[in-house]
Amino acid sequence: MARRGVKRRLERIRGQTTIRRLRHLILHNVGVQRILVAVGLAIALLLFASPERVTRHMDVQEDEIAESDIIAPYKFPVYKSEETLESERERNEKEVAPVFYVDKFTTEIVLSQVGDFFSVLESSSKGGNPSEQARRMGLTLSSDSSSALFDTSVRQQLELAVTSIIKRVMDEGIIEDIAELEKRGVAGVSLMGDEGGETLVPLDELVDPSNIDVYLERLAQERYPDQPHLAEAMAGICRLMIRPNLVEDKMLTQQRVQEKQDQLGPIAFWVLKDEKIVEEHMRITAEQVAAVTAMYEYASPGRIFLLWVGRAFLMLTIIAILGIYVYKNFRQIYDSLRSLLVMALIVVLTAGVGRLLIFIFVDRLPEAGLLFPAAVGSILITLLFSVEMGMVMALFLGFAGGIITGLDINVALVSLVGASVGAITLTSARQRMDLIKAAIAVSVANVVVILGIELVELASWGQILYTCAWGLAGALGSVLLATMALPLFEHFSGLVSNIKLLELSNLNHPLLRKLAAEAVGTYHHSIVVGNLAASAADAIGANGLLCRVGGYYHDIGKMNNPEYFVENQSDDVKPHDSITPHMSSLIISGHIKEGVTIATSYKLPVVIIDIVGEHHGTSLISFFYQKALQSDRHKSLDEGDYRYQGPTPSSRESAILMIADSAESASRSLTHPNLANLRNLIRTVVETRIEDGQFNNCDITLREMRLVVERLAKDLSAIYHSRVSYPSEEAPPLLPEVPLPTQPVIPPKE
């Protein structure tokens, strides 16, 4: 029994040790952390892109009696057979009335020929047999009718009657071959009027060469009811002259047929979830067989497995490409676990919302796939990171949207373009109104892409407008969701957008007002440092707005002991004279920790808190260290007691602020702050920090440091510009520009 107890305790200890090792591995191994983020993102996206579950197969045959009920476990479509689709296409072609129009040019030609005909009659009426002459002109008439043609007293009246009848008949339209339309199976034609209207004319009401004789005889008898010989002559001339003049607009007819065919969906009907497909003890119909077959085809194990594998392969491929690209081109983001987690959460949010919308709408409304909110991810990442990263995410989410919607290329194109435009529009966003501009830009982009796709697919204008409305809704919804999510991500992630930075740069912020009231010298120093740092950051392409805001808040820790810092001291108050150098260094270095505490209590973003904690790094408080060395008789002084506790700058912006802060403080010690002296001073400050290893943890380059030095020198020179001497004033003597010492003289400020 004792041995069993010992064994159980040993197993429990080993289990606890394994858990501790695993926990330590996860918490401290950077590679493992990033692998877990990638795996978590992949699993989430695969869940959103996964197909439906598999059902148990049951054989059914038409006209058999069902052994049990078959209930649909999910919603699925039953597709039409190819024979059914072909039959419906043929029926659609018959249902579309061919579009015809009256060819006015043909009518004018015929009417001109009528005039020519009667001119010939007039020249031939002087002699000869009338019947023989009429026969030579193509008319077979009785002797009375032939004589009437050559009777000068009635010929002019007859010409007017023939012209009137021909114009009437040809304005109504004469079709060339009605039999061809009967073979096509159409019920009638759509006759276009002169003013754009259309009239549906049944086939039995159309006039063609086969039935025009009867029609002309009737019209002639109506014109000459009591003069049959004139009626016969008029009908004969009209029959001789009239030509078919109804012309089919084949392009418009084909367009209408195509529109009709486009409305012909491949789905016969939908089976809803939990719908009873087959009822027990009832005869199975052909429609039920088709429904059961479609259910198994839709979710067969092989199909589901292949769908899952295919989507998984596509999703993992683009995730791997994204990870490699971020590693090689956005190393600062890759090295920050917090940034990777935020990006992964944004992707999951975007894909999750997209999947939810698809689940709700797409089964009933296929165009609803255009609601996929890819722009949410690109907008949030642009605002929280950079436009370059936002463009990369737009590409990623465009492909992801196409995969999640079942490889819908239209959704992928619209998502890609809309998300990219959203990122580009917010490149220099400085206020929340810029999000409205982004909404307009994304909406226009979506509509343009959809318009192009629909035109390529020869969609009708009604379909184009309908699809564009879905794209417009997707754009507006995406920007609205991004606007709502931005404050939440800023609050919980500690990241900050330019919009938030601008809010923090307001000098009426409670913390800045408190700083101005309790440490006015530090307040003015902070404003100057913020402006200097912003200018220097702009010179190298860093985030100038972040530098400005970081400069405003970097010395807030001095509010607790403002009188111990030189910029807040009066000439007759020197509190450091009454305490030891070590105590002075503790007070000076303590403003870093106190500043971080104050910034945290005011819920400033993490990036600002980082700048507050890093703007001195681990540099030496040289003034008090040198003072302590003078009284160190036993040579036991520890330099570490006179250094800031760090950490050192972790970003270019933090490094720029360190240089600007030190340069502004050191410049006060110059008697003659001209451009050359300021340049030498700032260069010495930078070289001292480099030798001290203060920039080892940030990615600022030597070239960028040279640009920062030059910009700070020019800006400080402008601040300390010489005043114009008036006649009543004695001009101060000019001091020569002399080389500065290797170690700059920095007042006991920080």
C-alpha cells in the first residue's frame, strides 16, 4: 500500500512537472508562441471554410414503398437534370416574342415605284390592246379592269387610292415568311412602333405573301364597293407593288432570350432543414428520388473530405505566405506577440462575420456573398499598424473571402479591391470623418468591380443594379463594423491609431492640463520635445504623430516632484544642494516609473506608456554620477546606481524621442547655439547613446540617425535664432564655433 501511494505521488509530480515545462515553453519560447498563433488562426479559418456534415445513405427507387421517413438534416438544393434544363431553355425561346420593326425605307421605295408605274401607264395609254399591255406590265386583269387602267379620267383617282392602300398596309407591316416563325414555335411577334412602344401581334394576325391577296381584295372592295373593275385593278396593282417590310431585330431578340435564360436557375427546388422528403409507407415519386439523391451527393463522405482538404490546403497556403511575408518585411510586427494576436483576432472577426452573413443569407440570396466584410480587416490593420500591412491583409482577406464562400471568384475580386481601396484611403487618416471617406471610396470600388463583372457576364441592367446594391451594402456595413470595432481593439490591445493619437494630442487633455498646472517648465519642455521629435520622425519616414504625442507625455512622471527638475526651478531654489548625489539620482530616475504609473492610471495606449518608460533607456545620470565620484574616497561607487532602469528604446519613434529630449536639454548649455554648434552637440549626444548601447533593441539605422541629427539641429537653430539688434541695444559679441567636448554638458534634468 505504501509503495502504491509513493508511486501515485511520483506520477502526480511528473505530471505537474510536465505541465510546468509545457507552460514555461509556451510563455517563454518565441517560436512556439508564433506557431500557436498560426495554428489557432488556421483552425478558426478552416472552421469558417468547412463544408457541411455527412449523412447516412439510404437507397430509394421510384414507385417503391418507403420503408421509413427520410428527413433532411440540412438545407440543400435539388438540381435540374440536363434534359429538364434543355426543355426549359427551348420553352423560354418560344415564350420570347421576336422583335420586329417596320422598314420605312422599303415603304418609300415601293411608293416611288407606284409613281413610276403610273407614269408608264400614262405613256402607254395611246394605243394597243389594254389587256395585252397590262399583261406586259405584270398584271392579269379582266378587260374592264385593264381598260380602266388606261382611262385618263380614272387613272389619277386610282393612283391616289393605290398609294393610300399600299401605305396603310405597309405601315401595318408585312412579314416575309410566317411559316418560319411557326417552326420556331412562337405565338406572336413584338412589333416596335415609331415612338418606341411595342405591340404584341399574334401570328394569325400577321400579313405575309400567302394571305395578302385576300387582304388586298377586301381593302379594294371597301374602297370601290360599286365598281368591281376598279377594285380588281387596284388590288392587282397593290399586289404587284407591295413587298415584305417587317425586319427582325435579331440582336434585341437574342438579348431578351438570353435574359430569359439567365433567369433560368439550375436549382429545381430547395429542401429545407428538417423537411420530410420521403414518408414511411408512401409511394416514392421521381421528385423524391431526385431530392434524396441530391442530399447524398451534396454531403457524401468523399465529397465532404475532398472539399475540406481542398479548402484546408488553400487556406493554409495563404496563411503560410502571409506569415513568411510578415517575417521578412514587417519584422517589428512579427517580433511582437501582441501585434500578431491582434492581427489574428482581426482576421478571425472578419472571417467569422462573413461566415455568419453567408449562413444567414446565401442559401436564399446568392448575391449576399458580396456582404463578406474584407474591408473590415484591411481598415483596422491600416489604422492600427500601417497601410502596407493593410494592403497585405486586403490581399489575404480577398482570397479568404473567396474560399469561405465556396471559391466564388466574384466575391474574391470585390473583397480584394474593396479592402485595398479601404486601406489606401486611410493611409493618412487623422480623424474619424476619414472613415466616412473610406466608406464612400469602398462603395464606389465595389460598385465599379461589380459593374465590370456583370457587363462581362452580359447581365441585364436590372440584375446589375440588384447586384450593385448588395456590393454597396457590403461596403457600408464593413466600414461601419470597422468603426465600431476600432475603439475596442485600441482599448484591449494597447495599440493606437492615428485618430486616437490626434485625440491624445489635444492640449486640453486632463493629464496635459494637470502637467501644465503642476510643472509648467516640464510642460513647455514636453511640447518643444514633441514638436522636435515629430519633425525628426517625418525626416526619416517614421510616425511623426506618435513622436509628437509621446513627447507631450514623456515627462509626466515629473509632476510628483517638479521642483527637483531644472526646468521647474527658480534661481534661488536648489533642492539638490541639500541631499546626496545618490538620492538625487533616485529622484531623477524615479520619474520614469512614476510616469508609467500615471500613464497607466489615465489609460494611455501601451505605445505611449512604452515611450514614457524608454525615453531614457538605461543611460547614465552623468551630472550626479560625476558629483558622486568627487566624494568617493574608497572607490566603491557603483555606476549602475546612477543609471535609469530602462528598458532601452524598442522602436524608431522611442529612439527619436530619446535623442530629441537629450538634444533639447543639452542645447540650453550652449552659450552660442548656432547651427554648427547645435549639430556637433546633437551628434555627440547620439554617439554617446550609441556607445552606451541605447539603440541596440530598435531598428533605427545610422543613416536615419544622421538625418535626425540634421533635422534637430535646424529646428533648434530656428528656436534659438538671433534677435535683430536695435540702435539702442548693444549687440552681443559673436562667439566662434568651437569643437564641442566629447561628453556633452547636460544639466541635471534627467
